[in-house]
Amino acid sequence: MDSNSHIGLCERHHDDIKQVLTKHKNVLIDLLTKHTNMATFDIADRVTASPIFRLLDHLDEGPFLYHIQDFY
């Protein structure tokens, strides 16, 4: 059985984490774009720049849990 710690530390799970984060990043961008009354030109950039989705850029640099510490 995998624990949250194991998933975050084991590099075999990086592709799964990337897929989940990418899917939900795109869902969030779509939701914000469809349901805003403001200009939508920078929504994708703002979502992509948020700390949770910036993790996508660092997953190849080592265990996921090491990068998540930046949130605390």
C-alpha cells in the first residue's frame, strides 16, 4: 500500500502526479475562463504561475515532497 509520503518521495509516481496536476490545471483554467466577467487573456498564465502548478516544472528535479515544502 502506498502512503502519501511514499507517493511524494518515489520518482516512479512523478508521471501520475504530473498527469493529475496538468488535468486539474486545465480544468481550473477552463472554469475561470467560462465563469468570469473580467478579461481572460492572462488566466492561463496566472494559474500556471501559482505555486501548486509550478511544481510541474520541478518534478524532474527530485522527490515531489521536497518541492512541496515551498508552500509552508
